[in-house]
Amino acid sequence: MFGVDEVFKALADRTRRHLLDRLHEQNGQTLGELCARLGMTRQSATQHLAVLEAANLISTTRRGREKLHYLNPVPLHEIQERWIDKFERPRLRALSAVKRRAEDAVKREFVYVTYIESTPERVWEALTDPELTAAYWGHSNVSDWQVGSSWSHRRTDGSGVDDIVGTVVESDPPRRLVTTWEDRDDASRTSTVTFAIDPHGATVRLTVTHVDLADEQDHRDVAEGWPAVLSNLKSLLETGHVLPTTPWEPVAG
């Protein structure tokens, strides 16, 4: 029998809830896969996963040299039976439906945090220099990066096609950059991306927040794309080489 105290302790932490959400979306992930999606270090993720496993909220199994993590919903179901089922289920379902509709009416957002062994100035350059963005992203970010100026996410095949265009909303080098992202074929699909660059000891913490995503598909697209792009950026700045990954063509919103 699981310990109720351990379950509530595990669920009290936002990061651990995010880990459970990721396993709910895709069960059976490795430590590396979970770290990549959440922008966490392996040490931090391992500690959180240990708490979840102690609470019986996840289980693990070995596949060769890899350890796979699986969501275990049984403790949550037992909590539901012990307390929630004592209330009026139809009323709770109705309230839940209202909550979901209200949440659906709010524009979706995606947040990703990564730590890079570099300087804020170098990270800023990597986000705004056309040649550097082409190296790790497959597109060139082109602008003078002044507030009110336009910017474009331009293909590097020589066609001169801008897949994403937008406006520079805030520009505070090397600390903060905010841009709108507009689909060149549908100006109504506009989202906003904020890059926050903060010194963190000997590293730089880069937080990317992508808000006003139009629908769940756009959210899934950016949730897959941003980790790949930022891992490539991190590799380029720390090693001078990019990862053997396919560049991501972002959505506007």
C-alpha cells in the first residue's frame, strides 16, 4: 500500500507534476528524453524521479542499458475513491467541463529553460546573428533588432523566403528580447516569443516563453521544436559544433 503522505509530497512540486504530465503524454521515456523535454539536468531529474518512484507514482524497467519510466495512476485512483467519489460526481464533472472550456479559451503557452556555459553577450549574438542562427537553426534571423523594427526567419537555401516575420517588441541586449511571430500566409496567426537571458553562476540561464499559440497542434509543434533548436544552440556555443538533428521550422501561432 502506498503512503498518502509520500504521494501528496511528490505532487506538491511543480517540476514533478510536469514529469508526470510528460509521461502521461508519452509513457516509457528514458531519463535523457525527459531531461530534453523539460530542459533539466540529469541530476535534478533523477532526484525528482526518485521521489515519484518512492510514492509509487511511476515505475521503471530496464531495456538494455536504458531505464524506462512509466506513469502509475493507481495511487491517484485510490485517492479519488477515498475522497472525491464521496462528492456528487455529476456536479464535479460539470465543474470540470466549465474549467476545461475556460482554459481552452485562454491562449496556450510553452516555456523552456536551458543552461548554457557561455556569456549573456554570446547567447544574445547566437539569437540575433544571421550566420549563427543559420548554423544551428537552418534559418537566418534577420533584423536590426531595434524596438519597432521588423524581423524575419529566412530560409538559407538562397530563395530569400521568410517563413516567419514579425516585429521587435522589446530589445534589451544582452538580457531580453521579445518578438511577435506572424505566419507569412496568415497574418491572423500571431504569437509572441520572449527570450530572457540571465547570468547563473558560470553559466547562462536562457528562458524561452512562447505565448498566444492558436491551438493544441501549435503547442505540440513548439513543444517538439524548441528543445531541438535550443539544444543545438547550446551545443554550438559550448563545443563549436551542432547536433545531427533536423532544423525546426517554427509555427507562428
